Amino acid sequence: MKTVKEIMSTDCVTLTLQDNVFEAALKMKQHNIGFIPVLDGKKLVGVVTDRDLVVRGYAEKHSGSTAIQEVLSEQLTTVNPETSVDDAAKLMANEQIRRLPVVEHGNLVGVVAIGDMAVRTKFEDEAGEALSKISESNKSFTGAAK
């Protein structure tokens, strides 16, 4: 069974508690992302989503210089690297989340996104379909030879 460690992204864009709302928005724009883990050293202390910036930031009339700590989400659902992909997928479905921080001893080691799982499933489905077609071809060929 595949683990989260095998499909997670490890080159994560991150923020620190010294960053502000503007810097978060800028990183999201530069990297075309809507989710950024916030670290204190290597320790995961929260995440900021594009929704956090809108709802807790701009809708509350905070300026771009507002500390990231004012808008980040601290109640996090996380997994460890050895969590099975199936268990992570179930957790994401139950919690209605698209991205899941992967932590080890409190430190961020990666992020697994719903897209990572979709790509994995797509390849498995394509491989299964290809195998089915190959098997059907072999049956036809074998049947014709009889």
C-alpha cells in the first residue's frame, strides 16, 4: 500500500510568523497556489489559504502589513509520512479539505494535495484499462488460433 511519503510534495512554499498578509498574497500569486504552511523554524504552526486572506484579512479591513498570525488557520488536520494514501484520502474527504500537511515530530516534511491523489488514481485506472485491453486482445488472438 502506498504511503503519503511517496506522493507528497516536499518543495513547499512556506511563510514564517514574521511574514505579513501582503507577502502571503504575493507568494500565492507568484507560485499560483492558494495554500501556504506557516512555520516557526521547522515546526508547523498553521496554514494560510487564499480564503483566510479574504475572510480574516481583507473582509476584516486588515491591511497588507497585518501579521500573518492574525489570519492563519491554527486548527490543522495533519498526517505523518507513513499514513497510507487511502487513509489520507478518507481523512481529506471527511474533513472536506484539499491539502493535507505532512508532519513528523511537529515539523513540516511535505504537503499532499487532492491533485496528487487524482494523478495517482488516474495512472492506476489507465494502467488497469490498458491491461484489460491487452487481455481482451490476447483472448481474441488466442480464440482465433483455436
